[in-house]
Amino acid sequence: VVETTLALDNYRRACDSGRGAVFLSVARGKVSEGINFDRHYGRAVIMFGVPFQYTLSHVLRARLEYLQTHYQIREQDFLNFDALRQASQCVGRVIRSKTDYGLMIFADSRYNRHDKRSKLPKWILQFLHDQYLNLSTDMALQHVKHFLRLMAQPIDQVALQSVLLTLEEVNMMNPLPIQDTSVPGEGGAMVTESTEV
């Protein structure tokens, strides 16, 4: 835990200074799921391999047997779904708001297969067009340069306001809760305000 915290602090310090940094992590680890790399802290994630679970685990074996027996879910279907959900969790660390941007690079030919790619969430699939599949390193670098050059431009505030909600619109979506008219002392709890000084 101390090493991870120290590494993250050094990484953020390098990013804040303008030098940039590379942070390496393992899928299914603490950093791949629990920590956000928003804004300039994360502009690219490269996913090497497909993060399948350790299939000899007794816990996983019991879960797979239960799913097969009770729900007729095949072992390979569950393992593929779980691995691609995990991959989505990992690459999603870089996109944390509507104004954030980042590259998600799936550096494994298995992501080209329809059975794998179709299990990725829609928020990834909507940007995963055929022209971005199975690229050579040179072609991938050209796409990366173009994307980063385009995204590094200042945000168009007028266009941004067209996709963000105003405070009034948010309040209309979340109306105030209905006041409780129950009589105190007839079940439930009563909250009182104290004005002691």
C-alpha cells in the first residue's frame, strides 16, 4: 500500500510539473479499478492482453459450476464476459467527465474478434470503428497524433453549454422529496434540530 501511494504521488507530481509520466499497473489490481486518472493524469491506457481470471481457483471453479447448473451459462461465455468487463474497467480510468478525453488502446489481436469486441460496453464500441482495428504501429501513431492534436484545442464553451445541464434542469430532474406527514411517536425516527451555542 505504501509503495502504491508513493508511486501515485510521484506520478501525479511529474504530470503536474509538465514532464508527464508513464504509470504501469496490472489488470485486476488496486490501481486498475479504484483510482481515477482524470484530466492530464491519464491521456492513454494501453491494454496488453485480455485479463482472464485464474481458472484453477477453487472459488472460480465453484462459481462456474453453479452458473452452469442453475443458469446454463457456459464456462467460456462467463470467462469472456468477465475478462471484457475487467478490460473496460481498466481502460475507463481515463474518461471521468464529459470534458475529459483519453486514448484506449487494446493491444491484442483477440479484441479484433467479433465475439470479444461485441462484449465491450456501448460507450467504448461507439468509437471503435473499423478504421481503428488491426492497425500497424505506424498507422496507430498517426491516429494518436491526430487525436491528441485535435483534443488539445481549447474547449468551445458554447458547444459545452449545449450538452451540460443548468442548475434549474437538474432540479427539475430531481424534485424535492415529499414531506413526511406521519405523527411523531408512531414508529420511525424523529429528527430535531439543536440550536445550542
